[in-house]
Amino acid sequence: MTSQPSAHNLITSDRVEGTPVFNRGGERIGHIDNLSIDKTSGQVIYALMSFGGFLGMGGRYHPLPWDILRYDTAQDGYVVPLEKAALKTAPSYSRDELEAFGGGDRIYPAEVMAYYGMGPYW
């Protein structure tokens, strides 16, 4: 992965949303649809990756722990250590399910973090 120093390390959320997500082999596997932010600490906990669906309908959203994403300047996107097949069995949610959770409240983190081999963020 290419990682070049920049003049700053901050980015606005609207620049993250829509950014492509690739696996290590360079295959585009989705894009960042939204972010889940801990409202107390301000820390980004998950990037909600979307793939599938048509015109924003019927797609599934995969909460990816923010810490597994690495930005690659050469690809102008994020790289995850997963293959598309692994994401098919990863926890995923419909838009309605996410909204019922409050957009990423503590209802699903244990399942998501366990899938990616990480401890709870709180």
C-alpha cells in the first residue's frame, strides 16, 4: 500500500463517503456509504460499506471496524484485508435495520467486532 505524508491528517466525512473500498488484490469490493461515530468520544468506530443493490435499493451495509481500513493513495481508496467472499458471510444490515439501531448504536458491535477478531471498542 502507498501511504504518502500529507499536510494534514484530517478529512471531512463527506469526502470519505463514496470512497471505494478494495481488497488487497486491488479488486473493488464496495464503497463507504456512511460512518458510525461514538457520540461521546467523537471516535469513528465503523465505516458502513455498501455493495450490491440497485440505485441504493436492496443493498446491504457492512460495518467495518475503522481500524482495519487503510487508505491507499495509489488507488484513491481504502483497502481491507478481506476478500469479497469473506464479506458475504460478514455481519450486514439493511438500511431499515441500521435505522432501528440508531444508525450504529451498541446493538451490533459485539457481533461485528467478534467477526473481525477485535474486542469491543467501548
